[in-house]
Amino acid sequence: MNGRSRREYLAVIYARYRRASLQEKHVILGEFCRNTGYNRKYAIRLLNGPLPDPRRDGPGRRHRSPGYGKAVSAVLGAVWEAAGYPCAVRLKALLPLWMPWVRKRFRPARPTESGLLRISARPIDRRLAEGKKRVRHRLYGGTRTKPGTLLKRLIPLRTDHWQQKMPGFAEVDLVSHSGNSARGEFAYSLDWTDVHTGWTETRAILGRGRQAGLDALEEIRAALLFPLRGINSDHGSEFINWHVGVGCARHEVQFSHSRPYKKDDNAYIEPKNWTPVRKLMGWDRYDTPEAVDAMNDLYRSELRLWLNLFQPSAKLIKKVHVSSKLRRRYDFPQTPLDRLEAGLEDGQADEATVRTQVAALKKLRQGLDPFELSRQIDRKLQGIYALAHTRLVPRVPPNRRSGRVTF
């Protein structure tokens, strides 16, 4: 018996059940339960309730009214696009940080602003589902890392997870911009991320020369707000060499490397290879000094502020085994600047210069418009794309880099 038949059967015996005596009701109820398969208590509730409308094809459903209007979805889509398409958890964390500029740019009504601050991650995912389908997928390329044998046995091998509770211990990696061909000399992005705070620095170099890699590391070390205490790299020859080894020894920096083909040993740097590099630069080939200078102009200024002042990231706290499944627990997403400030409050880094620089960056953040910063990054990226070696660029559909979603 299908649902419609059950409703018709209920309409037939409804009046007879209401007029029957107590003993007759017992018999009718048993017959009704056997024919429909209903639970006895549910059947009593139906027969004692109001008479169902026979014109209704389906059972009555209570629909919840939407808690967030179209205005909330529109502002969410605009912020998500300007922030570089972060996940829902990170988007929820950055909404309070971006709210002063959201008020200036969109002038949301009070219910809309309240909804933006109240909405949780799952409703955000549902409202951005259509937009995510329209974001173009990018091509994936291979690695250009070659294992280095020099000093490999002298440099410590790290296989455990980082247990450091202070800033200064970092992971480094190279990302190639070779396009379709690995011949000749082309640009690399040297990606550097701090394990404790998530602070990210990126520099572009032309070729994989050992001195070029050391110069980029020296520039990053000089630009940091906190002292560099240790670095961990992969097994590539661009890091496993005398130049980097001697440079680390001169500044009393611990130097270690990971196992080959074990990306989990460098779990903090691998996601950063996508966010500040591949997601922006793609897989095009850049092999001129002009392209490297343009990339560094972006890496040293707008992108550095963008990643470390306005982009929250979640950090893994622990792993819990529940039966045969592994549950990962993350903390609330924070920007690298906020994590560094929290570390200062906990006494993890008490240098006076660090406190002064953190205060200066927090003051700078109050005056920076993240939407305008996003437009400046886009403008510089268009200039960098024009410097790509188009003959050796992977074939992709036109306007691949536009990637903007219309709401």
C-alpha cells in the first residue's frame, strides 16, 4: 500500500472510527495498523487528529522559513570571491575581520550584517554551491625536484612531527614555473612557512642555482618579524648543498631535511605551494628576469600582506582514533599575525622588536582595504601573465585565469 492509498483508506474509516464504541475502536485500530503498517501510537494520533484533506497529494510537511535572505548570499559571494575562494570555515573566520570594509562597500542592512556574523560554515557551503561549480578547474603539473646527494648524510633527517611552541621553525620548498618543458633556465618560487604561526613568505628566483636559493632564504630571514631558528626542506639539491648548510650554520639555524617521496614530512609547506603560488601563477612558463622581478614585486608587498594579515588558516590540534576512523581536530582559524600576537601574550616570543613590528602591522591592517588589495593583486597578476612564455604554456581554454564568479 503506497502513501496515497493509505491516505484514502484513512479518509474512509475516519468517520467510522470516531462514531465507534471503545471495543469497536480497538478492532478498527488493529485492522488499520495491519493494512497500513503504521505503528499503533502513530495510527491513534492520525485517527484522533483532524480529518486530512483528500485534495492534498502528499503528506503535510513543515518547511522552515529561510534564516538568511538573498542579500546575505550576495555579500557572501562577493567576499568569497575577493578573498580568493577560501573554504567555508576560513570564510566564517575572516568575516568579522573584513566587516568594517564590508560595511563601507556594500552598506548592508542591520539584519544582513547580523546574518553574516551569525551564519555557520554549513549554510555558507550551501549558499556557495552554485558558485563553486562555476569556478574553473586548473591543470595540474609535475614536480621538478631532483634529489641531492651532497651533505645528505650530514644533514639530520626529520621523520617526526613538529612539536615547537614558538615561531621561527619553518619548512621550505620550491615550486617550478616551467610550463610544458623542463629545458633551459626558468623561474622557481621559493615558498617558506612558519610551523607555529603559519606566517608565509615567497620569493621568485631564476634557475635552481644554489647561491640563488641561499640569497632568497637570506632575504626572507631578514624580512621576518621573529628570529629564524630552524628550517626543514625536502631532499632536493637546491637545499641539500654546502651553500645552504654553511649559511644556516653561520646564523645558528637548525637545518634538517625530510624523506624522499614523503610529503607528510613537509605537511605545513605543501598546502602553501597551492595557495600563494599555483592558485595565482598557474602552470605557465616564466623564464625571463623581467618575469621574476614582477613576481617578486607581488610576493614582497601585496601578497605578503594579503596572506599574513587577512587570510585565516586552521591548524591541526590532534588526531583521535574513533573505531577504525581517524578524526582530526582543528583550532579556530586565525591569521598568522593574530597567532603571532597570541604567542607574544603567552610569552613564547618576548623580543621587544617583535612586539613593535606586530603593533605596526596591526595598525597597518586597520587602514588597509582587503577588497582594494585584492584588485591590486589581480592587476599585477595580469602584468605577470603577459610575461609568460606562451609557446611553452599548457593549452587551456580561453580566459582560464578569470576565475571570477558572478552572483
